[in-house]
Amino acid sequence: MARALRPVPVLHPAVWTVRAAHTPRVPRRCPRCDATRDFVSSDRFRLNAQKRRIDVFLIYRCPDCDSTWNAEVIERATPEEIGPALYTQLQENDAATAWRCAFAVPGADLGSVLLVVERQPPALLLPARITLRRLDPVRFRADRLLAAELGRSRASVSRAIADGNILVDGDTIVLLF
């Protein structure tokens, strides 16, 4: 028996740019509070030099007592190994460089970062093919992102994925309803 083919709908293209609202927090024991706290990046660097070898740290602060912790970014490198452009950015506490380094710190909780989604076009026309652009290396679940952006429950989005009405392939999402 022949199976009826579903007509292929015209998909409206959309681009959702996903970026982090803040840098990831790093859970650590604060020596002053004597408790585990989510340390926050100060977006500032500390450079230590021993002869021609340089250590670079990203400074984190306890949100409760302002105690600091230095997360190692570069260990025992010469200025030539770092490169002149990056070396200048580190010395000047470049915010974009600090932001990038904060996502690479061991122990950073990438799953707890709040996300900001910018839609292009702002109104979503269905059926749609959504291309996700990640500006920061954030992790998220597709069902959670779709539920928040579409104003639906995660259960209904999960059902739509199971039923084939939402197709997720990497950073491409197709909404067929």
C-alpha cells in the first residue's frame, strides 16, 4: 500500500543569534565566607613576570565578600609566544578578551549562563527554518530554548519533536506547525 507523502511546505527563513547575558560563574570555596560561592569574572587580568616568562590570570571575585581568586589563563609564556596583539589586550584589560577567556576557565559552569536571543526577523512566520548563531560558547538544550522563545511548555515542545513537527539538526531547527 502506497504511503501518502506529506507536502513540503515553504519554510520561512529566520536567524536567531544566541549570546550570553553574562560570563559563566565558577563554583569555588571562598576562604573568607567559608562556603562554596559562584565566583564572578571581574573582566580584569593580572600579569606576573619572572624574567622573560609571563603568567596571565583572569581575576574572579566572590559575590558576597569580594574576595578574589586568580584563574590561570597563560602559564610561563614569553611575549613572543603570546603575540603582540594579545599581549597588548591583556595589559589593557580588554573586555572582549576577558569575556573569551572566561568561557575557557576550567570549572566554568557553561550551562548556567543566561541566554539572550536576538531574532531576525523579529516576528516568526510558520513554518520556519531557524538558523542558530552562537556568539559565545554556551550550552543549552534545544527544547528549553524553543519553549522559552515560543511561549510553550517544554513538554509540548518535546512532544512536537517526537511527532516530527519540530526537527533539530545541530544549529538548524525546522518548525513545521
